[in-house]
Amino acid sequence: MVKIVIEPVSRLEGEAKISIFLNKEGKVEDAYYQVVEFRGFEKFCVGRPAEEMPRITPRICGVCPWPHHIASVKAVDRLYGRTPTKTAETVREFAYLSHIIDSHSTHFYVLAAPDFVMGPDAEPTERNIIGMLRKNPDLVKQVLKYRHLSVEIEKMIGGKPIHPIFGIPGGISHPITPEMQKQLKEKSEKLVEFAQFGLKLFEDIILKNQKYKDLIMGDVYRSETYYMGMVDDKDQLNFYDGKLKVIAPDGKEFAKFDPQDYLEHIAEHVEPWTYLKFPYLKKVGWKGRVDGPDSGVYRVNSLARLNVTSGMPTPLAQEAYEKFVEVMGKPSHATLGFHWARLIEILYAAERMVELVDKPEFTSEDIVSLDGEITGRGIGVIEAPRGTLIHHYESDENGYLTKVNLIVATVNNNAGMCISVRKAAENLINGTEVKEPILNMIEMAFRAYDPCLACASHSLPGKMPMKISIYDADKNLVKEIRRYGKCD
Amino acid sequence: MRLILGVGNSILGDDAAGLIAAQRLAQIIPKNVADVKEFNGGSIYLFDELLDYDEVILIDTLAIKGYDEGEVVQLDPLNIQPQVDVSNGHDFPFHMMLEVYKTTFPERMPKKIRLFGIVTGPQLVFKEGVSEKIERAIDQVVNLVVDHLEVN
């Protein structure tokens, strides 16, 4: 049997490797996506006051702290038995949506777009943001300047650009002044323009290119799984609050439940070869890293959200969603569809921000409710950019943590990523002569999920080296490509 | 205007060194000499923090082959060849983002950047506090930064 290892995966934070095993005919026999670090973050938290969690959990990752802050503060709301004020909920959602835009746009323009703007078979030294900057400097400059608006909003509200300190049990730490509101509204309106710009770019560069369209729609990147995402009371997308909805591979609703009941629906399978667990749907069961209706594997993130929603709550995003469904079908099983779905979600987020900033409670000083008793249990669930994020805390009667469990978006997608990598490898590899563009195309299957391995393994922020190794049928190493993170 | 930016993660052992150095410098550097801030995040956010300053002093931990833990290394990032072949997470290598920001915000990027790096080993476990070696290195960096400011 031949083994191919991609370790760790480039452009992804944390550490991981992808191992691909070939048989004697040079065909892919199996593929593994493994996370090779473990840091025991949950254990680190036990014994601490629960109120510290919204400030501690963002430090898991230097890139996506906001989802942890928001999920954490929702969990401590419940643990302290406090119901946040309307103003707190509105401002939290507004600020968080700005992070959605920041995160999605960073992933699409800096990490995903080089594969399409430069081409998936371009030299690695060119297939990155620097290559794009050389090829189309105005595009990169425009994107960074627009994206900067979302960072400014995060900073204005969160106190810091990346590690917010404004969510507290039952509310937020400061009100929004009318002057701030004016600035936030102006920036939000510009972000709507940014979102429209992105969708136009996607159409021009990708949808109008038949080669790319075929790539997105083809079998290389297709996995037929269940999907999970959050919906509001109208069965439409919501990032901040709502119920979790699951659809089956045929698109029919499979379950809809209160996030507080997640343990009734989701279980976690453990494999000895990876530190990442494999969440699956309890009522279907774990059948291994396979797709189809008999396998409890589900996927989350942008494509999943657009698959489960009955529509988008804002008008321009709804138009974009209808076009997406027309082209991709519903549900769409095209893994590269995550990218397009992200751009539609950026538009929704920006439109929703424009709605929220005008709400009368936005500048109210009723920012926190201190009423409530410690319940000893708090579960906070949101849609992170990368999918459903669950923070589950338990405490003693004084609010000191006795148990912490995080199921992060990347972990929810663990089995899905394994399946996608294997399918891409099966379709792209034939023999042991595997060239770099083919390995990049396998990585594209993985990269579409925008996985955060720092969050998933709670591992080292800011470091993500990459190794690709290929083994023959006798497990001999026949090819290896390495890329390094900042430590080397 | 000058910025002193301590970079690190306060719950990742020795990785907190840059933050601790910044906290100490904030106690002794007059506000009219430099802004002193702490930062914990990826490069794409880091460069947003540097905009509109004339000079930036970065203090961070580094893992460099051939150096021992606790050694202090001074670098001029503006004069290091970009390593454009390196990709990193949904974060990005320092030099890649430096080039992007120099091109995108040429008027707003600092003209001088000095990096004081404290060499550490891999920090793989969440914990608070730094080792004795790193504690000594922090003191050394604080003195070096004060000297640097006096000379410049």
C-alpha cells in the first residue's frame, strides 16, 4: 500500500497532516486528516471563575477570538442565570457580525482566492496574497481597505481589535454613544458595498470561467452528508441565536432542536490516530468517515448554513441566495461551494448590521442585567464563521468551573474534511508521481472548510507548518513536500 | 510617534514574554515618548496596529534554530528578505503581511521597525507565568528598549 502524508496543512492555523494511502495500482485506498497537537485547554480552565471565560477562551486562537468570546458570554449568561438586556443582545450581534465579515473576507480573499486568481496549478510562490498583489494590486488594496472597516468596528465595540473585552454575564461592558452609532452606521453601509463587490468578483472570476465552475460542481469536491446550522424562528439564517437545524443528504429536515439539548443529538467518536474527535448525529450513528444517508457525519460552516436555511433574512442576501440555489442546487454537496456561500453570508451580515445599528435600543444605557442566581450549568451556542460552536460549562455553587467542554466548528467538520480529502485524492491521484499542483488541489478540499486547527486542538496560535509525504504500497516514503510556519 | 508593542499570549507560558515586557515598559516610558501596547493575534491584525506610527518597537518570542532559550535577538524586519513561499493557517507569515501592508498602506506604515525577539522553545501547554530564563530575558529586553529610546 502507498501512503501520502500532507503534514501539516498550509494556510491553516494549528498543526495537522493529511495522510493518503495508495494501493499497488497507485489508486487511493484511504486518507486520514490528523491533528498532531493537544493542549488540554479545557483542563486549564477548570477551577477558574466562570466569569473569566469570555476573556480567556479568545486566547485559544489569535485569529478567531470573537466567536469564542460570544459563545462563552452566552454560556456564562446561563451559568449565572442572567438574561441579557435587549441592548446587550443587539450590540453583541452587531459586533459579532462585523467579525463574520472580517473572518470570511480574510479567508476568501487571502486564502481561497489565490487558487482561482492565480490558478490552482500556479507556483506556490505565486499562489498567495503576494502573487495576487503583484498581479492585481488594486484588487488587494481595495479588499484590505474594505476589510479594515470591519476590524475598526470590532475595535470600537470590543475595546481591542482581536480579543474583545466587552461581553459580560448578562450584558455588555459599555453603551454605544450616538456618535459611535453614526460612525458604525457609515461603516456598515460601506460593508454592504464590499459584500456586493465580492459577489461580483466571484461571478466574474469563477462563475464565468467554465473550468472553475466544473471544478466546483464536479465529483472531485462532492460529499453527500447531513448539514447543520442555526436558524431563527422563521427558519432563516442567524449567526447569534436560534435553533440548530439538521437536514439529511436529500435536503429533508432531519432535526431541529434547542442548542441546550445538543447532547441528545450529537455524540463524539474517538479515533486513536488523531486528537480531534469526530462528532456525529446520534440518531444515525457513527459508521466511519463515509458520507451518505446511513452515516451520521454532518457538516457545518457556510455551505451547511445555506443548505439548512429556508432563506436569507435580508433582501440583497436573499437575491444572492436564490442565485446560489439556482446554480448549485439545494442542498448543494459541492465542498468548494463553501466559498460562494461565505460571500453571500458577508452580504447578509452587512445588511443585518445596517438593520441593527438603527434599532432604538442600540444606544440605550440598559446594557446589563445583574438579576439571577448561579445555575451551575451554561451552554452557549453560536454560528462561528467556520460553523456551529458550542461552549458548555459547569460550575459549583460559587461559579467556579468544574467542567468545560468545547465543540468547535472545525471539529464538527472533522469527518467531513476527512471525506473531502479522500474523495479529492481518489479523483486526482493515479500513481506515486504526484506533483505539487495535485497536492494543492487536495488541499483545496480541506481549505474550503477554513478550518482553524488552533481552535480545534486548542493548539499553538500563529504556527502552521505543512508537510506532504507520499508512501508507496510497501509504506516507503516516495515523496515529501514541506512548508513551515513561523518557528522555522 | 513611536509605538512599543509587546506580542504574545498571556496563557501560553513563555509566549507571554512580550506582553510582560510591555507591561513593565508602560510603567517607565513617559507617554510623550511612546505608546506602549500589548497584542495577541495574527499578523493580519498585527499590521493594523502599526499603521500611522513613525517607528515601532516589537517585542515577541521567537523560535530560531541555532539560538538558545532566553537569548535576545534584535532584527530589522523591514530589511529582511520576504519569505513569500511560506503559508500559515488562516493567519499569515509576518513577512508576507509586511510586504502586503507596505504596498497597500505606503503612507501609513512606520518607516522604522525594530524587533526584539526572545528565543523560546515550543509552548505546547496552556499555563500562566514564564520560566526563569525568560524572566531574565524580559529584564534584558526592557533595558535594551530603554537604551534604544535614549540613543534614538
